[in-house]
Amino acid sequence: LTMRQWIIEKSDALQAASATNSTIGKLFEYALLALPVALKLTEYLSETTQKAEENGVINKVPLESIVIENILIQVRDSNNNLSEHSSSEHHKNEEEVIKSVQILTVGTAEVVHLETGDVMQRLASLGAVLYELFSGEPPLVMPSRHANNGLSVGSINLDDVMSLASNGNHHCRPQKKKANNRRSTYSQDESIAKLALAGAPHSLCSLLGNVLECSYSHTDFLDEEAYRSFEDVKIDLQLMSDDPARFLSDMKTSALLPALDIRDEVVFGRDAEIEILENSYRQFVNGNCSGVTIRGGAGTGKSRLAMTVVQRLTKNNRNGIFLMAKFDQNKDFVMPLSNIGNAFNTLCDLFVQDATTDSELNSVENELVNALGSQASLLVGVVPSLRKLMPSCNLLNHTPGGNCANSALSMRFLFSELLRVLSSHSRPITIVLDDIQWADFASLLLAGNLASNKSVFFVFCFRDDEVNASGPFTAWLTSLSMLSLYELKLEGLGVDGVNRLVS
């Protein structure tokens, strides 16, 4: 029978056999039934791919054949009898065994000249099939070649159960591969979020997301958690199938197994570092410090330290303004200066909200006109809220022309002047630039210029294990030595810090 037939029959059987179960319970039961199918399919694709690579021939399964309608499932019952049909009546009292899973093709790719794709493309196609196997509907990550029949596990439409999981009291169990944490607008993220909210096991959602992520293998947006081989997918599926209580089911809290509740406002095991930050901020208030650099490897807690301790220090100083800009590894797809521009855009909005009288805003507008002059329009493209501070001026988006070096110099001057004017009238300002090792060079030069403003506290967070010793970032970092900046190096948490974290 086809995989689509198998999904329909299993969904109907579960619906009839466990009508009193919760949606989350049905999804878990269905996942247990579907895992052997997923394993056999992954093994089949792995074997065909490996044989093609070993023999130097074209893979016999075309890429476009890896869709749910072309997948055939052969089932045996507990008595080892082959079954042509997998009806709910036949299997009501029989435990089925998935004998094999194969893909039906019109002809081999070599004969009909169909595209076979590389391993990552084939993994992405597997991801789309697995998502439909476990959810009953195709993912949003790619256009489906076939109409969506609106199937859902246990005859439950996922659209109708989006809120069920949020009412449950289950917690996620750590899985072999960590979840894809990159925030984005990609379609597979929406698909996985929908499945997770419906109550699917978190480890399964993580696996599906990391397989679907393979569809971005030919772009710079491929996440590091994407699978790289069928064997890796097979290993994780096998773990879930062999020991579902450990690798599939989500953790539930109890008196014997309480939830690990980490408060956002607390940092553990960083007493010495917190003391350095507090001292640096005191020196800033006294006019003797411009900020601090926080370096360390990925995951050592640089961002957490800035978001908690530095933000608390800022708020305690006359309810100061805390701004944060985070740079992305895919900087080639981000407009230069846009990250810092977003922080300044927020600053402009907050300044307008804080203004108590029109005369105060008029006074600031006059200062900005004198400071920025006719070049104020250059800033509007990256700081559109500047218009709110200069309503009397006709500020239109302006693309600087002429010499690029002169334009970059102009932007650094304009940003610096804007910050100078606003900081002289606003609450104390703190600006955190996170993952600045990934900043474009124009943003680096701008950040260095801005940090010379002694009325603003700057925090530069960067991964020192991803910095080229002879690269431009290192040269820029050296140039900061002329500023009054404290330096903070983070290592991983020690045993005492971990004990305090979990106690």
C-alpha cells in the first residue's frame, strides 16, 4: 500500500481505538507507529545513495520521485504473513511489522534523464516526506507537487488544536541533536512550530526541522544543525524507536523529577565577572570609562551576562535606556549599518515617547538641524524614525552617491552627531553590540567612532575563537585600545557554577 493509504488507515484506527485520548496522546501513539516506516525509508534512501556513490553510477531513485504518493510500504503481521492491506479491522488485534519501504519510480534517472540531486537535496526531500508522515500534511518549506488532502493524525485537524499543547504541563527532554534555534521567517519553521504546538514530541520536531533545513544547502542560510547524511538521520530515528521513553517522549515534571526553572534575571557562577561589570559601570558614571568588551567562545554566556547584569545596571541608573544590536553570520545578506540603525531607530522612538513638551522636541529638532544639516536625509534609510524628531524637515530616503569612502565617512559623522545630541537630552544610554565579530566593516568603523562618546556605555560581545588573528576585526579591536574600555574574558561554567544553576 502507499504511504498515504497507510497514514489514512493508521489515523482512522487510532481515532476509533482511543477516542478518549488527548490530542497529545494520539500524536505520541501515532509517532510510535510511524517511526518504523521512517526508519525503513531512510535506510532505503541511504542504501541507494551509498551504492550509487560506491559504483560511480547515477542514483536509481530520481529526486522528484521522493514524494509520499510514490512510496510503497510492505507490511507483515505478527505471524509473519504478508499483508496486501493494512486495514484497521485487520490490525485491530494484530501487531504489524514493517517489512520494507520502497520508492516507485517511472524509470531510472539514468534512462529518463531525471535529476537525482546531491545528498543535501535528497535529505531535504526525505524531510518533506517524513514531515507529512508524522503530521498528515506536507510542510510549508517547499511547494507540493500534489494537492494537500488535509489529512491529520487521528482525524484531527492541526489548525484546530494549536492551543492544546500550551495548556499541557509537559516539558522538553534534551535530545541527541539540539534544536534549530535560529529565529527566521522560513516556512519550515512555521511548519515545525505548528506541529509542536499540536503536541508532537519535541525531539521529533527537532529532527524534522533539521532534515528540512537541508533544503537551504545551496544558500548561506544553512544552519549548522542541519543533517549531513542519511546515516545521521537513521541513528536518531533508531534511538527514538528503540527507547521512546528516553529519546521520544517529552519530560514530565513530578515531585521526584522537578522542572529546571532558570530565572532570566539571575546569572550563576559569574560573581567575579559581575563585579568587573559593576565596577566598569561605576567608572562610566564617573566619566572614567566608555564601556567593556566581553569575549569568549560560543555558548559561554556573553549575551546572557549583558542582557541581565548590564541591563540591570542601566535601569538602576535613572531608569536608563538599554539598546541591543545582534549581528548575524550571514552579513552578506544584510544591508551595512542596518543592525546599528535598528538600535538607533528604537532610540529615536523612545526619545519621542519620553518627551514631555513640544518645546523640548522643538529644541532637539533645532539642534539636529544644526548638527546634521542637509545630510540628515542620508540617515533616514537606516533610521526612519529620525523623521519623528525632525518633523519640520522634508527628509526623504536618499542613497548616497559619489565616492564610497566619503559616503561611509559621512554616515559615521551623522550617526555620531545624532547620538551626541540625543544622549545630552535623554536618560543614560547603554548600547550592546552582540556577536560583533560578524559585523560588516562599515559597522565596525562606526562602532569605534560611537564608542568615543563618553556619555554612552558600550558593550562589545564577540566570539574570540572565531576571530582571525590577522583579519580586519583584530585590527579594529586593537584600535579600541585608545578608548577607556574594560576587558572581560568568559570561560565555561565551573563545577560550582553548574551546581548553583541546577540547585
